[in-house]
Amino acid sequence: MPIKFSIILPTYNCNRIENAIDSVINQNYKFWELLVIDNSSKNNVLKIVKEKKNKKIKYLKINNNGIIGKSRNLGIKKSKYPWIAFLDSDDIWYRDKLNQIQKKIIKDKSDFIYHNMHAYSKKKNFFYKKLYNSSKNRLKIKFDELIVNGNDIIQSSVVLRKNLIKKVGYISEKKNLVSWEDFDLWLKISQVTNKFNNIDKCLGKYFISENKKEKHKRFLNNIKHFKRKYKLSINKIMRKYNLDEIWWIHYARGLDDYNHGRYNEAKK
């Protein structure tokens, strides 16, 4: 029996969504369904979906009140296959992505697979730059690694077993987790399985927003909520590995350097 994927694609007024949909249609692995969850967009997403004339694409409409977790949860609950893949509407996959994923699942008996992606933006339409490097300290326990190193798992790269999402109570729909609900999901899942596997290849493109000031402000706010929710685990793990600092200290310092024009320091 082939491995089958349900692909969850939420969207809201995104003018790049057709590229995302086409990147799924053009996969050289054909055992999938695509669920497009439209947050009442103004750019007629339903028309775009209908024009594809592909029975494997399902259109769902929602008003998520700014909580994207609601859109993703709706797609997951309406999906029919045992493997969930995430794709954001301004990202795309390369043709061999699902083929590479199914090979990794079979080879390593994975529960959770993710990979690197190339980054692009409006100013630089496409540049061959990996979003993350693989030089971080990899710990044997995935939960500990995420707490110590932070989130280097790109939403649009993730494929995982649907039953794990159900087991941890789906994606959080709390307002104080908006924009880091994905990281929270990875942390919850890493507490029930350690079978995370990374493919150290770029299997897609990830769109980077140009609004750095707003992004930085949101990121610092996310750190505050992360520290509050996982306080006990953070303290326990820092003692376990005898650590004085973990990822958010370096990120916060880097963002402060960037916002004050100290670009060389920020890059470090």
C-alpha cells in the first residue's frame, strides 16, 4: 500500500497561492489530497481551485478571527489520509518533495519528517540560500533539543502522522500562541515520540516577509509567552545540561543589534 498524504494549505488574501497549489499538482508522487482552507479571502480562492479541475483538491471556507490554527485544525479534521503535510500559501514545494518524504518514512520508520528550504522575498525573488544550517548541537531527546536550540523546523516542510496531532489535542487556538503555534505543536509531539527525522536538503521555497520591524516585535512577544508556558521544562533542561543561556537569549540579542544598526553583530 502506498503512503498517502493530506496536505493542509490555509490562505488569506495571498497572491502567490496559485504557485503553491501548482507545486502540489506537479509533484512526481501522486498519492495525495490537497485541502485549501480559505479564511474569507478577497482574491477568489474558490475560482482558482475550480480552474485547476483536479478532484484531489478540496476547498473549505472559514472565518478564523486571525487564528490560523483554526484553519489548519479544520483541514486536519476534514482530511482522509493518515499522514499530514503542511504548506503555507506563499511557499512552494519542489517536484520531488513527497517522493523524498515517503522514502524517508519507509527507511527510518519516522513519525515526524522535516527538511530545509530555500528562502526568497519580494526584493530578491529567488536566491539559493538555505534557511537554516545544520551545525546546531543535536541532542538525543528531541524535546530537549527544541527547548535548547529553538525552532528550526519550517512549517511548510513538515509531514507527520495525523494520529499524533489528535493525541496532543490538535494545534493550539489560543491567542497568545498565534504565530508560534507551530513550535508549540512540535514541542507537544516531541513529548509523545522521539522519531523525528530531518532531510538535509532544500525541497521547497519559503517566503520571507519584508516587514522586519513588526516581525521582530512579534518574535520577542512570542519568546515571553514561550518562557511562561514552558518555564518548568526550561529550568529542568538547563540544569540537566548545565546551561547558562539557551536560544532566545541569542535571538533577542541579535534582534536588538539589528534594530540599532549593528548589522555585523546581528549576523553573528
